[in-house]
Amino acid sequence: MSAAANAPLSIGDTVELDVTGIAHGGVSVARHEGRVVFVADAIPGERVRARVTDAKKKSFARAAVVEVLDASPHRREHVWAEASVDRDLDDRAGGAEFGHIDLAHQRALKGEVLVDAMQRFGGVELAPEDDDPESMRELLTELVEPTEGDEERNGLGYRTRVRLHVDPETGAVGPYAARSRRVISVASLPLATEGINQVAPLHEPMPGVTTVDLIDPAADDPRMLLTLAGEKERAGAGDAVHELVEDRGFLVRAGGFWQVHREAPAVLFTAVRDAVSDLVADGRFDPAAGNLDLYGGAGLLAAAMAEAVGPGLKVTTVEAEPGATDDAAENLSELVGALALTSKVDRHLAELLKSAAPVRDRLRRGTVVLDPPRSGAGGGVMGQLIELSPANVVYVACDPVALARDTKTLREAGYELTELRAFDIFPHTHHFESLAVFQRA
């Protein structure tokens, strides 16, 4: 049914909407009777018919496209048939929310999200307001850098890590439906590597299993990690697998964190290495100082620092997951000045703040590289960092709003944002990665 004019929106209502913008989270923005509506599966500039999926809030509602009335020139056939608007809303697979948009425009939309986040939450103007639309689109597209090989493959076949779920009643295996916990049967996983698709049990019921994690390491065979009903640990999660970043090997736990795009570890390794190299060239990096790699995982970014600085680097990498710390110790074993610690970041920084004056001085001369979770480092950790007052902060972020908020905190404390880059390492999704460099004034 259609929503009556001026009537409040209810779940299940169908409304026609003019889509005007993009929002953080992979949804577009429209208005209905003055109320903001966040619309999934749309593109700014389109007119669509959408079904309301959430109307609990007075200030906004959520909806998803059921029919495109006036399509954007950037709309393409969805790269994943099971996620297309041609399917019933409840039967669309999640995980490829930008799969109906051409790759260049995906990057432009991500650039728009980054610009908006940095302006609203970080107080940083990345784009002049008076640019003409075409120049602005070019700027936004260039702001988010494509990953090598993605254009040729249309952004497909890149994921080396995929989590599937199992329907508790039927045992069917598949991804969740978009914005729900309903398991959807799919014929293939187009964003995943060939190795993932070879081992994915998409047509085999798996009763008694809750999740199926598929991994395709760069230097090891693909494998499945199964979580059995009633268990918390995934079988095989602690097994060692081998990854490659260019010609450098990394040992990683099968169930541990590693970037999902085949090229992403090299992209971020190179970006951090180059950022640190620039600090070295400017005389702002002290290899013997109290340098830190926070949320360090298996040591990827500490290794990037070492490649930029050389064997004289002293760095402590801090990670809460013990298995990852063990991997980092192995991966950094050739670096005499590297120390891998298992600790929550806030606890470790709290201990450093109690240090004697000589240690605090080394920390003040140091550089901090951090790669926090999607929620960002947050006020507590940022406050501790500001109190430690390192010379430089190199911040790798997977969420632009979290980065912007932490940027504001650093800038208000006297740090200057000297570099900002963004990388499209999640094609056909709204996610992207950013790198920001801050220098203490």
C-alpha cells in the first residue's frame, strides 16, 4: 500500500522518493513529508519506489528500494544477482550494498562521505564549496584511491576472508540477508577469490554448525573454520597460515585478523611505510625514541615502519589478542629493537603515563602508528595519547566518522593534520580505509 499524504510512516508502507544524497553506512538520503528517509539500494539523483523497513524514530525512517523509477546513469546490473533490487526485499543477500553502482562512482560517493565526515565531525575542510559539480565529482573520485587490479576485474574476486551463516532449522549455508539475520542461499560469492568459491559449502546443508569462516591465504591452501552449535571457538582458528606482502612473509592465525582484500595488506603496508619515510626525510622521526604500534595485530604496520626506518628502529607493538601478539613476535623477530606485548591499548598507555621522566621523554620524541577497530580509538585512548604527546601520529582508520572525531581531538590538542589518503579496498561495499598523519606543533 502507499502511505497517505501527511500520514506518519509505518513499516511496510511504500513511498516514492527523490534521492538527494549519500549517508555514512551505505544508504542514500531522501525526504518524505519533511522526514529524512535513509534508503538502501538507491543512488543519489534517482527517483525510486521504496518500502519502509524501520519507522521507530520520529526524526528519520529507513527504507529499501523495490522499484527504480528514474535511474542514475551510474546504475549497473548488480554484480551479485542475489542482492539485486529485482529480488524480493527480504531475500536480498547482504554484503554488497554498492554492487549496483559503477566503480568510479562508488569511489566518488565514498569520497563524499569522507569529506562530509571530516567537515562535520573533524572541523577539516577537504573540498572548496564553490567548485562546479563536475570538478567536485573528479575531486571526490580521486580522493579515494582504487586498488591495483580492481578496475580490470570490476571489483570482483578480491575477498580472502568470508563469513557465512547456517540456518538453524534447515542447515542451509549462506550470507545473511541485508539488514537481517535470515540466511540466504546463494549460487556463488562474486566478491570472494576463486579459492574461497572452491571451498564454500553453498549447496551442502551443515546441521549442527552456526558459522562457516572461509579463508584463502596468499601462501597457503584455502580452508574452512567451523563454529559448532553451543561452541564459541572456531575449529582450526589457532592454526598458523602464511601470508605474503609483496615478497615478505607473515605468519597469521587462521582465525586472526588480516585484511580481507588480497592487495590490502600491501596497500596499507606501503602507505604507512611511505608516511614514515616522509617523516624520516623531514627529520621528524627518531628511530631510538619510544615508538609505538597500537592495535598492532600480527605486526604488519610495525614491519612497514621498520622498512622505512631500517634495522635501528625501536618499536613496541601492542595487541590485546595473545595469538596475534605471538604472530607479531615471530614476524618481527629479525628486528632487534621490536617488542610485542599483549595488552589492551588503554591499559598499556596508562602504564606508560606512570613512567619515569626519561621514558616519557623518549615517548614524546616517538611516533605512534595506530589501527583501531571500527569504533575508532575514542576519547579515552586519544586523551592518553595527547598526554603522552608523541611527535607524530600515523592513524589508519576503517571508519571515516570515527577518524574525524579523533582528528578533532588531536587538532584541538595542537596536532596538525599533514596528510590524508583513502583507499578503496572494499569494492561494492560502502567501506573504505583511510590514513591520516598528524604532527605535533
